[in-house]
Amino acid sequence: MLIDFKNLNLNQLPSKTEFEKKVKAFLEEWFSYKKTVSVQTSGSTGIPKIFEIKKPKMMASAEMTCNFLGLKEGNVALLCLPVEYISGKMMIVRSLVRHMKLIITDPSTRPFQNLQDKIDFCAMTPLQVENSLDHLHWIKNIIIGGAAVSESLKKKIFNTLGTKGSQRIFETYGMSETLSHIALKQIYPVSEAFFTAFENVDISTDERGCLRIFAPHLNAEVLQTNDLVEIKNDKQFRFLGRIDNVINSGGAKIFPEQLEALVKKEIPNEIVFIGREDERLGQKLILVIEGQESQGIINKITAIPFEKSFYKPKEIIFIEKIPRTPNGKINRIALKNIQ
């Protein structure tokens, strides 16, 4: 399905698939008398919840992204994310406010399987990008969200597109409460270390070192996150990890996201570090690897020069499938309960 937001006629929109019906239902909700839109959180860091967002705030968020990327009327965007969540809803709103053409394809891990169109703008998960490397040259601007972009995926992107491609690929920072992202970090063709916050977004940290966000056009209150960050200046920051995920092993604080980024440089598998209760250490550092058990992979991990000895996993577990939330994020809560 293709929606031309410059000449939108809601009554004439076809809706053959279940996903197309959901997109049409969202547009009907958007153009209704209601002043808010219902959004579901992913549940990756807690119990999923539904909350209401005012439509003008979603439009303000959409304008920020469109301005940052230089998107304009007539551009072609692709929606391949679920519309239950803010990520999918905001792709529709961005297309709407900038009068773009929006191609609708059912969310899957291989969104370009049946497409032959060139795209100006698309939001994808890391897994979708991983499975679409042969199609990246079709897309001018890609934003990747839902999970951190691994070093191995960055290498694959550069190997696919070369060092001087015309495409631009960004990693996003945001959450449902910030109406998708409030900062972007370019990973191709330039690989940046810090996220850059949008205009009119102020950043700071609390006494724990966790990020505080003040974006009055999105939320009247300061949003307190549980994300540990390193602030470079008033617009740039580096994500270190979620304070909820910090593992306390023998009195040492371990940030699993940093170790995951290091290990993913060496092996292609999806991996997650977790802490398991341990009488002696308090929490024992466990590395969970998706896929069949492999001595070769174990040898590669053993050979990694971890900065500190306690960064080495005390145990390595292979499982068939790492649990994920419905929108593709790793479900660390469920993972900790796997025996």
C-alpha cells in the first residue's frame, strides 16, 4: 500500500492486510476529534503500559527529525515497524507533516523482500538492517532504533556500502516518553561516538550520572531516565548503559552494554551479559549467546583482552533464541529467568 500524504483520501485507502488495517485505524484516530493518541511501551525494561500523547507534541517531534535529516515534500518513506508502538506511529506522522509518500509493508525481519523501490527515509531495527544489507543502497536516510547498533553490524554496513556511499545511517536515542528519539548519532558514512540532541532539547545528568531530558515542546516536565551517560557538551552525550542493567559482581559495577559492544566486534551472534545471583560474588557475570554451542566462539571470547579480569564471563550459555519483546527489543527480564 502507498499513501500519498499530499493528496490523502482516507476513504479510498485500501486495507487488505491486517497491518494495513491497523495503519488505516491509526489515521482514523489521528483525524478524529480526539486530542490524543494511545501509545504502548515496549516492555523491554518493565511491564508494558499504554499512555496518551497529545497530537501537537507528536507533530513537533516529527518536525525535529524531518528538519535534522532535510526531508521534504514528495520524498518516499517506508513504514516497516509495528504501529502499536511509538516508532511505527511516528513514521506515519513524519510522512504526514512533511507531505511525503509512505510505502506500507508488513513488519518483518526482512522488510525489503518484496520491494523494488528507492526510498528517501526509513526507520528500522538492527535486525532488519542486518537482513537487508543488499538493499541499503536503495535508501538515502536510515535511522536505526529499538536496540544498540553492534560493532559487527557497523562493519557489515561499511563492507556493503564502502567508505564513500551517498547514504546516511543514524542510530537513535529515545523512548516512548520522548515520542521516539530526541538525539541521533551518525554511524555511516561517518562513525560518531556521541549522540547529538535535537534543537530545543536540553540535556543534563542527575547525581547518579543518569540522563535528564528537557524538551518543553514534547513534555512540560523534565524527563528523568535510568540511562547512564557521559556528557561531552550541552548537546552531545555518550550512552554507557542502563542503571537497571548494572551488574554488581564482587563489589565491582559492570555495564553489560559496554561489554556486549566489545564482544560483538569479535563474534556475529546476538549476545547478552546478565547477572545471576551468587552467594560469593552477589552476582555472577554470565554471557548468553544465541545459537548452537561452538568451541570456536568460546575460544574467540576467551582470547578477548578484557580491560579488567572481572569483565570475563564466569559462565557462557548458548540458547536457541534470546527472548525479545513484540517490537524486537531484547527482553532482559525474561532472559534472567531462563535456566
